[in-house]
Amino acid sequence: MTQVGLVGGGKIGEMICDLLIGSGDYSVTLIDASQAQLDKLPDSDRLTKLCLDVTDTQALSAALDGHFAVLSACPFYLTRKIARAAVAAEVHYLDLTEDMKSTELVRELADNATTAFIPQCGLAPGFISIVAHSMCEDFDELDTVRLRVGALPMYPTNSLTYNLTWSTDGVINEYCEPCESIMDGERVIVPALTQREEFSLDGIKYETFNTSGGLGSLAETLAGKVNNLSYQTIRYPGHREIMKTLLQDLRLSERRELLKDILEYAVPATYQDVVFIFVTVSGKKDGRLLQDTYANKIYGHKVGGVERAAIQITTASAICTMLDLLHEGLVPTRGCVRQEQVRLEDFLANRFGQIYVPDTSRQQPPNQ
């Protein structure tokens, strides 16, 4: 039985906990600052609950002593504290952050660490980079790589056409922070919520626009190899304009806690969602200009008899897959590990990663 620490018992943390304990191979020390949050999770002989101020690096490090790894399912602003505790405890570290600055610090800490530090292990950043990099390897020359991901409600009813299924802090951060891309061969920084595009699928219209962090380290990896690289979030039309009004015109980007309170008060959560994953890669193969496309839809459904949102399932499954691959020695066990260093074949063959294998039974909404 492999003992791992999991910091954060929210929506994603709860799903991670269920997957790891349900596998029969892991026991989990679940750490959260809220005893009430811990009490919501069912007891198990493979689960230890620990109420702890996770900003106390020394106390957190002591709690992680003797563990194989620590997984962070906390908001991005706690990443640095947890990563430093992992260094002190000499345990492997994995997180889900989309925040570029936090990831830079994790990479710096990894330089002198004796264990592996694997940031950005979710859907996007995370799995999307593994898919894109695998597709790029099939080309002799790269031209354009486009990554598009969205977690959308199946039945939107409000003017935002959106429901809360992911961390509210994370969503706001993605909409506010600068975005990396490659344009005409040059790495550039572009503002969030810009470069809006539209597309239709199955008769439904969608919009996409720049959001921060989704590329992970892919811009660095593909620098000098691709002419154009971009990541955009998928939403229903009209969403971006309302968010621009809130964040820019009303300047709520400067009062993020207020915006968080407003959204969590007025916008309901839902388990009836769908995750869209689209990657297109164009370039030359044997002298011909060709394009390859990866497309996948994953719907929310019951896991272990419990209703789960698609974004919960995909995010939790991704970081659990990375933990498994690390434990099996299929990824480097020391220093910073980029998502694109992982072989897509290894990821999809994993018991947790199989949720990403396109399956016709998951291409249609579950019966309601």
C-alpha cells in the first residue's frame, strides 16, 4: 500500500480521493484547513483526515513525512506553500495549477530537489499538452498547433451560459492573467479574453478565446519548431462579452474575491456537463501540407455510484494517472517533469487514464 498526501478536499480533491482509495493500491492522508470539509467525505480504513493550516509549511512538511508523494488540489495561490513543504519532506510533488507564476516557482524548486516535481497535471494544462506533443511528433515540419478545451453545462439557463464545475479562483485567474502563444515563430504574451473565434459542432455554436495557463510548458518545448501555437477556452457565444464587462469595464479583475463571492452566490454548480477537447496540428509530412485533428467529448456520469461532473472526472483522472506513471517509473523520478515528456500511449493505457480513450458510449449525453 502506497501512502500519499492529498491537500485539498474540495470537488476535485474528493474525486481524487475516491479514485486512489478505490484502486486498492493507495492509502491517502487528506489534508484540509476545514474540518467541515473533511467531515463531508466518507470514512475509510485507507483514509486519514487531517485538519491543518496548509500555509504552515513546517507543519505540512511534518505531516507529509514518510509519504511517497503529495498531490495538490488547492487553489493556485497555495501552490508555493505546498511545493516548499514537499521539498522539505523529500516527497514527490504533483499539482493541477494553471498559474504561470506558481509553476515557475515549482520548476525552480525542482532544480535542487531529490524527488520529481510534476506541475499542471490536469486536463488543461495537462492532458492536452500530452496529446498535442504526441501529434506533433508525427510531422516532419510543424506549421500551426491549436489547442481548444472547454467544460460546459449541457443545459445552460443563465445569461453567462455557464455553471460552476471547476475552481472559481482558477476560472477567474485564467480570465485575468496573460497568455503565452507563438505567433509567426516568436513566443509572445497576449491578453486573456482576446482573439475570439467561433465554430459549430453538431449544429451548436461555440466561441473560443485566449485564457491563461492552458499551454503549460508547451510553448517552451515547441519554440523554434512551430510557426503558430495557441490555447483557447471553449464557451457558448456571449459568455466572453459578459466576463469582459465584469472584469475590465467594472474592474472586478482588481477585486477578485468580490467577483468570486458574486459568482458562487449567483451561479449554480452542475454535474450535467461535457468536456470538449480539440487539438489540430498542421505541417508537412513527406513534403505535403497536412492537418491532423484530435476531438473528444466526455460527459459527466456516475463513478462508483456517485454523480460526478465531467471536469471532476477528467481532472482527477489525469493527476491520478501521473501518480501511477511516476510510481511505475514511466516518468522521470527526479527534477521537474513536463507533461509533454509523458508518452500518450502510456497515459491512455493507464487504469485512470482510460477515461480519455474515445468511446462511442461517452460521445452522447448519458440518459437523464
